[in-house]
Amino acid sequence: MRVSVEKDAESLSRKRRPTREVKAKQIAYMFVLPAFLFFLVIVAYPLVSVIWDSFHDKNLLNTGDGRFVGLANYVEVIRSEYFVQAFVNTGIWTIVSVAGEYILGIVAALALAQRIRGRAIFRGIIIIPWIVPVVVAGLTWTWMLTPDYGVLNSWLVKLGLLDEPYYFLGEPDTALLSIIIVNIWRSFPFYTITLLAALQSIPRDIYEAAALDGIGPVGRFFKITLPQLKSVSIVLIMIHIIWTAINFDFIWVMTEGGPVHSSETLPIMIYRFAMQELNIGLASALASLMLAFMIIGFMMYYLYIQRKSGNRGGM
Amino acid sequence: MKKCLTLLMCSMIIASLLAACSRNGEPVSGSGDQIILDFWTAWGPGSKEEEIGLKVIETFEKENPDIKVNVQVMTFDMLYDNIITSINAGNAPDISWGLGEWFSDLNHADALLDLTPYFHEWEEKDLIYDNVIEALTVNGKLKALPNYLGNRALLYNKDILHEAGLDGPPETWDELLAMGPIIKKKTGKYAFGISGTGVRAPQELIMYLAQNDLELAVQAEEGKFKNTWNENPDELERATEVFRFYNDLLEEGVIDPNGRSWGHQEEDTNFSLGQYAMVVNGTWMEDTIDEAGVIDNLGIAPPPKNASEATYLEISPYYIFKDTDHPEEAWELMKAMLGDEYQQGANLYKSPRIDVKGEGLWAEGYDGLTEIGAVFPQVSLGKITNDMTDAVGRVLLLEENPEKTASWLGEEINKSLEANGQLSEDAVRSK
Amino acid sequence: MVESKRSKLVQKLLTYVVLVAFSLFCLFPFLWMVITALKPTDEVRSTRPSFFIENPTFDNFLHVFWNTGFLTYFKNSLFVGVAATALSLLISVLSAYALSRFMRFRGVKLVSVTMILSQMVPPVLLLIPLYIIMMQLGFLNTHISLLVAYTTFTIPLCTFMLTSFFSSIPIELEEAAEMDGCSKIGLICRVILPISIPGLVSTSLFAFVNAWNEFMFGYVFINDDSLRTLTPGLSLFKGLYTTDWGSIMSASVMSVLPVVILFLYLQKYLVEGVTAGAVKG
């Protein structure tokens, strides 16, 4: 009985395959439609207008103007005094942040993966910074870092590490670095959670086998753990490179890109062009440039992966 | 547990959808006969301005039952961003507080209502300082009303000066520079405070420039300006001297090295807590100093001069936007805010009205400063004020050569003018 | 295990040291937040900040709670956060299902690529055009503007998280249900969602935190104080002329605490949920 039903179903499905496929297609498109609509209205349309504006002389306050100026905006952006610095800053901000986050994230994840008492409590505590709104984190750290009333300065002076209070956020040499540390503080828990999850799914017997082979804890970390975490890590790092590079509010809340542009990254520069100098043309050109950099970066990465794995793996 | 969560999830989805729907269906507020005036302010929570302002508005609403004033409080930074975006989108408020530095930009964008006809019919128009009205007038049209006057005077902590064995405040830059090491040595405190970042930095710079007979930009022809420092070696030398003064303040230990990156909050707070001896600041410090309760012995004097006596005259305007549907009603509200109750209550020492002066230390200390007040030129300042802050930072933080900075700032100002089509013809030609 | 007892002990000790160090690092700013919030004004502004509060006071909290817009901001943030979470979850479930099952269609692939691309667009750069769109749609100064913006910017990651979750569900389960005459929607509700609870929880936590933390859109889209959300509201506390750190810190404490509690309660799901998502990548 059962056998025949299955056979029927099979032949049925084979016969109806084209229509089934059409139906599946309909369903698939219906399902992605809402997301696509949101994307169209909120991202694609504004994006097109940004690219359009980047070729026009558009000022936020005299909207009547707006003639086509070709690449003039791009030239002006690249020639502008702080562009190179902002570009380098964006690189430093992104790379140091992501590297720091990853290192802290993996160390915390390894520690949390051990079977010890109170693990849940520690895990709870370590997640906390990630839930803190950027504004709150920025304000709190700014408060802790102030030279006159800040607790950190007071301690460093007491410990003899500093002769007198140092204005971490107010000195060109340390402003960006200070914000990076705060950013790492806030973002590393996401890595920890993700890596912890991945760690826990590594079968224990691999470790036991390795231990039997006489491989020490350090060897096991490099020979087993890291390779097992590779795919998760790549995704994590990729996502965070994007998020960090385009992050605006952290730097804005803490230094607004100052002092003297020393902590200015490209998104801050975009905001400055748009909202302070009111030059939408320049802001759009810079934004388009930044988008282009990122897309090129990811294309290169994608091609590299493609070549490396033959045609085996997709994203 | 799982069921519970699923339930929670579903109810969340449904609730939010319902909420979204009901919000969609809501009638647009403000329909009906009620006139709504959107009024944006930046008064501090719990300040006199807020207290008296709300009282005046309440009375106003009682007297005009068909008008409702919708007050929104924001900080100045937020105000600027919101004004810019809303003008661009065509839904500016009716009235807003603002800084004088935004005046030319907003006027250039043709966002401001021409107030001339209303002003001429106002019976109390003669009570407003003439030079203030002049500063808010472009091509014979009055484009904003004064909210308060932020003159700057030298506030000094008599106790600290006394402890250092000094009998009075400095009258010149050199005296100030000479006092720095003495005060530092005798009291362990810094003599002077400056603000190297934020909105205050350009305001202080323009004052020091004015004290050295310099203007950011001179009007060459109607509506066209240029900076002349780089054309004129004498002016460049004087501008250099201003930046060298900043540099000396730091080198001689007159200012706290951290002051290089102070915003106005730090400058004000630290002075009111008696952390340093002197600052050039406005009358709002009365509240701040009172609240801190640290300084018993405050003195007020004119700012130290160099080539000439000058201070910064901040005219903080009320902007009435052109898109308003109710200009008459907005004007009525403005009259109420410029009326006796608000001016006496909240603006006693900083009123734009001649007849509101107050008495005592603060009134006397700021008396007569309006006449020597320098104002920003009527050009788009968005980028220029940023460049001014950068210039201060270049000297103090990056230790750039003052002459280089002065020349750089002059050049940048002309570049900004050119970008906004406000550069004078001869400067364009000579390029 | 072959390792000696001693090396195990060392390892354990090391773990504790690391964890305690991390906990201090993570908790310290909070501790300082709470301490500042409990100090009276003159102690807040002391040049010798200390851990000991001479005259602890709840004044800052009471002031923030009763005399400011804090409660309103909080309610608004809660509403926007929950609504945005629900909406993006709804949309992401559908698109994630499509992505996990129908990647073979070109249109679906296109959507997935656009989602990746949309992640690279800095929201700052869309600010002005978005503002204008919101105004044209009449959404300005309503929570809908925030709802729409937050949903859009969380959909991609929610979708990817859920996609990997759904992909790990064996297709046979669905086929069985389909045989019973279940529609696709019914199938998702009855088969897929119930076994994806950890994924759903972690995804919604993610979406919620995103909306709860967002600053820029809330700052620019909302001018009406009665509609303002928490993060721009907090930045208002920086005040006009002086900065009242006591109030800022007590407002911070009150805005962080509820979410922390929620998280501590749900964190188990977070790890489970991310597991499936992460491992597949």
C-alpha cells in the first residue's frame, strides 16, 4: 500500500514538476518581496539619489542650484585637506578595532568554554557591554576619561603611571586610540558569543584524540580549535569590518572627529560635509567613493575565495 | 517554556501590527481651528529661561485661545541639525532659537521671514539696541529678532588673584601672560581658561582677532567679501600675533594644557568650580557659578586688550521661518517673548532691550561692552567656523607655526567665500 | 584524560583569572556609572574621584525619573524596539525561508546579493534623502519613520541568521508536512518555527538591541519631545551650559538595566541560536 502511494507521488511529482517549479518560484518571490520592497524604498532609491547628487553642485540650503558638474565633486573630495588622513584613520579604526575585538572575543570564548563553576554568571557579565547603547557607552567612557574628574586619570596618576592627568580624548595622538578601545569594549562580546557557540559544537573526541597523541593545549588550540573556527571567524570578521568602517555614532558621540580632525573617519567626514558645510554634492561624492572602496574590497575577497576553492563554495 | 515564547512572539507581532495600523489611522494632529505654533528652544532644563518662558507662553495661550504653542527643547547642536534638515525638507518650525553664526546661512537659503513690516508697526521697536537690529538686517530687511545678547567680559576669581598677591585683573594680553606663571607658582592653579573646541572656540578667536584690529572678511562690494590677511603683510603679522598669543598662553603655563580641547561645558564648569582664575565668558555664568557655590568673590572686568579694546558680541537670534503658515501669530508670540516679563525674569543681564539692565555686579561688569562688540561678518559661516576651530587646534595641539596658521586660515576663508559665491570680484580675478 | 592533575589545576586557575579580568573590564564602566549616579553633585565634581560615596543619594534618579522626559523616552524606545523587532522578524522569516530553500532562482539570489550590498551602505549617507522620503510619506515625527528605518537595516542580518538556521532543518520534515496538505505559510508556522525557537530568540534579541541602540535616525527624524526615543533623549541630558553627569549617569543606569535583565534571562537562547547560525556561516 505504502509503496504504491509513494510511487504514485513520485510519478505525480515528476509529471507536475514544471508547474511545481513555477509555483515554488511564485512562493519564493512572494516571500522575498516584502524585504525587497523595504530595500527598494529605504536603501536603493536614496542610494541612487546620492550617486546622482555626487555629480551635481548641490548645496543643502540653496536647492535651486544643482547643475551637472561631472567629476568635480570627486576631485575636490580627494584634494580636500583631510581626506587622506580620514582615509588612513578609517583603516586604522577598522583594522585595530576588529583585530582587538577578535582577540578579546576568542580569549573570552575559550575561557567560557571551560567547564568551571559560575560559567553562566561570567557569560552574563561578558555580554553586558554589547547591550549598552553606543551613546551611553560613549558618555560613560568620556566621563571616566575626563582629565579633571575622571576616575581613570586619577588612578593612573596615583599609580605613578602619569605625572598629571592626561586628556586622552583631547590629544591628537590618543583620541582615535581611546575611541578604538571603547569600541572594542563594546563590540567584543558579540564575537565571544558567536565563537563560544562555535566552540561548543566542536566534537570533544577530537580533542581527546589529540591529547592522547601528546599534543599540548597550545598545540590543540592551533591545530584543532582555530581551523574549526575558521568559517565562523571569516563571517564574523567580514561583517564587523563593514560595520566598523561605516560606524558613525561612536566617534561622533565621543569626539566628533576632533581634535583637529585627528579622529575623523570617512563617515564622520561625510556628515561634516553634509551637515556642517551643507555641501550635499561633496558628501555624496565621498559617500559614493566609500561605497566603491568597500565593494571593490569585497569583490577582491570574493574572487580570491572563488579561485582558492575552485568553484566549490559560494558565499 | 517553548510554548510560552512562541506565544510571546506571536502576540508581539500582532500587537505591533495593530499599533502600526492604529497609528496610520490616527488623524493628523492640528486639524481643526486651533493654530499650532512650533517653537524650538535650547533652554536648559530647570533654567530661568525655561521657567519664565513657559509662564509667558501659558499667559500667551490664555490671551489667544485659538493658538497653541508647541515647545520643543533641544541642545544647540541638535537644533542646528534639525533646522537644516527641516528647511531642506520644507517643514521648518515656525520659530526657533539659534546661534548668530547660522544667520547668514539661513538667510542665504532664503529660509527666513522678512520681519520688516511687523517690526515697523511695533510700538516698542525703539527699545531694542540699534546695532543689534542692524546686525540682523540684510539689504534693508530685518530677518531675525534678538533673543539674548551674549557679551563677553573677563570673569575673575578674586580669591585666587589675592592668594597670588595680585591686586587686579590684567588689562592687556601682556599683563595676562605675565600673571600666568605667578598664579601657577603661588596657588598651583592655572590663570586662564580657553575653549579649543566646539562652538565657543571660533567665538573666542574672533574676539582676539578684533582686539588686534582684524576682521575675518571685509565687505568689498554689496554682498561680496574677502579676507585680506594674505594681501597685506601688516595684517598677516597681526593675525600671526593672535595665534602666537594662543601659543604663549600654553607655553607660559597660563592655561591648562587640557583646555586646548575643552568645549564650553568644561570651560564653564571648571571656572565655576574654582579650578582656574580667569575666563572671558558670558552672563549665563551667573547660574553656573551660583549652582556650584564655590566662588564667593567674583570680579568682572573688560576683556584684556591688545591693539584695541574689543569683545565678542554674541547676538543669539529668534529665527522665524518663511514657510510658517501663521506669521502674524508668530510675531505676536515674539512680542510676548521680548516683553517685560520674560526679559526681566530670564534675560536680566543679557537683554537686547535698552530698558532692561538689572543692577549690581553683573549689570555693571557687562555695561558698555555692547559698543565694543565684534560680530561675525554676514557670510556663510558653516565651514569658516570649523576652520577657525581647526586653526586654534593647529597652533595649540599640532604646534604649527603661528604665521603658517594665520596664512592658512585667511586662505581657507576665501575658499569658503568662493564656494558660496560670496567672494569679491577683485579677489576672484587676482586668483 | 591523560593530563596531569597539576596542569589541569593551572588551566582552571588561568581560566578564572582570565574570566575575572574580563568581568572587571566589562563591569567597571557600569560600576562607575552607578556610583556616579548615587553621588550628590559636589562629590560628582570632586577632583579626587573615589569609589566611596560619602552621602549616597537617590536625588539624581528621582530627578531624572520625575523631572525629565526620561519615562517618555523609555516608553517610546520600548515601543519602537518591540515593533521593529516584530516587523523585521516577520519579514526575515519569509525571506530567510526563501533564501534557504529557493536559492536556485535568480530573483532570490538577487535579493540576497542586494541584502549584502545594503549592509555596506553607511546610513549617514542616506540621511538626507531618507529624511525627504519620510517627509513625503508623512512619516516624519512619527514612530513609523523609525520603525521603517530600523526594520530595513536589520532585515539583512536577521535574514542571514535565520537562513542558516533554516538550512539546518532537514527538508524531509517539510516534505512530510507538505504531504499532509499544509500550505507554505502553515508549514512555516507549524514545522519550521517551532524548532527554530532559539534562532528566533537570538535574532529578535539582535534586532531589538539594534533598534534600542540606534541614535542617528532617532536624533534627526523625531523633533517632538513626546515621541523622542532614549538615545537622542540621553544626549539631550548633556544640557545647555553645564553637563550634569549625575543625571546623565542615572539615566544611563535606568536605560541599561532593563535590557541587561532581559538579556541575562534570555542569554541561553542567544548562544544556542547563534550556534546554528554561526557554525553554518
